Amino acid sequence: MREVGLRPGPAPSRRRSRLFSSPLLAASAVAHGAGAAALVASPESAPLIASILVANHAVIATAGMFPRSGWLGPNITRLEADATDTTIALTFDDGPDPAVTPQVLDLLDEAGQKATFFCIGRRAQEHPDLIADMRARGHGVENHTFHHRNGFALGGPGRMAVEVARAQDAIEASGGGRPTFFRAPAGIQNPWLHDVLADAGLRLVSWTRRGYDTVTHDASRVAARLIGHGLSAGDILLLHDGASLSARAEPRTVVLDALPRVLEEMARRGLTSESLHVAMGTTTRTQATGFSPPLV
């Protein structure tokens, strides 16, 4: 029997200055320091220094736009799996949704699979019964900010910290436990995100494969993106328990048509989905792609 509510070990220590959390940010800090020194020594070099620093900021901004990038700090994109492992991680964003989430939970139950739900704090507050149901059925409940604002990554560290902290509190108060993992809205990062997460005791998780079920109305295409082209142990899959309408005549979200196909293929390949707090805490170790190149 799977254990419910297990969490990984101690949260990261709460240290304030983590400027060197990635080589890119460390190099950026060095570039700024060197630029300041060069400007004092040679004021006429100001245009050159400015152009170098502008280019540096452009690289940082670009790195943050790639959800699976580890250039701005540690970013878990998959579980670490050995040759005999069969574990993957199904994850769902943007819930809970009273019209969709219960049906997703039922589909998972029927297939005997566990998942992780990255929940919006505001929605957790509105639907604590769904949060409690997720936990009762053995799934993980994690942090996806409080409001899920599109401009989340455009904010400064203070504003981001409030969004993260409010979601932590809302999810915990709704019966979801204290989240350990975080997924950014649309996966977009900025240089302050990893400091904010470390202070909150959270680790950033993106994905290995995504279905694009919020933009594609065809469930077969959504499922194919998740189960085709080498689906294997260790993969983290992304769907949404509240997405765009499918191409069917009756109103129905894509995930409800795509998920059964994914679950059927998983069974055919002998793959099992675990919640992240179990898979990363007791079942397998994690592979945190701290400094991988940007990948979509």
C-alpha cells in the first residue's frame, strides 16, 4: 500500500543571499562588478560596458523563458530512474476545479495511479473539500502560486514571496499539507525565484513532457505528446485539471479525453505513476537539473 502524506527530508536552509545559485547568475554578478570597476578606471568605456551588461540581462531574461532551463538555478525536470525502475510522475496544474478534478481523481483511482496536483492557492481556499479528497486518495498537493497571474515572473522578490507564501498557507489550511514543490505559472522563471523558493522551503519542478492541453482541442494529439517518442521511467508528465474544451460536441475538457489514453498506454508499458512527495522522498532519488541548457 502506498503511504499518504510522506514528504522529503528537511527543507532547504533559509539563507538570504544566494546570488551564486547558478553559474549564469554568478557570472552576471562578476560582470557587473568588473563593469563598475572598469567604468571608474576608464569612463570613456561606458558605451561598451553598457552594451555588455545589456547583453547579459538579455541572456538572463531568455533563460527564464525556457521552463525546463536550469540556468537560473536548480530545476527538477525528471525523476532519476535506474534500469529496473518503472516509476513516472503524472502532474496536473491549475486546479482544483469542481467540474473536472473529481473526474480526474476517479480516472486515477480506476487505473490505480497516484499523481501530483499543483494547485492555485485561491482555488484551494474556495474548494477545500477537493484538496482534502486529493490527499485522502493518496495524491500530492503542491504550490502553483496564489493567483496564477501571468505576470508572476515580472515581479520582484517581495511580490513573488507573497504569492508563494499565500499559496502555501491556503493549501495547508485547506487540508493539503505544507507543499514541498513549486511550479511557476507557465513555467517562467526570473533571477529571484530560487531565493524566494528556498526561503519558503520549496523546490522548483517543471516537467519532462507536456501535453499542451490548454492550447490543443484534440485529445489524441495531447495524449500522443505525452506517451509517444520514448516515454520512459523517470518522466514527469504535465496536464491540467481544468483546460480548454475538446473537439467533442458536448462540453468536456481535453484532459478527460486524453488522460484515459495516457493511463492505458502506461499500463501497456508497465509504468506506474507516483506522487512527487513519495517518488522523491522514498521511491527514487531526484535528478535536479541545476545547470542544464534551456530546453522546451
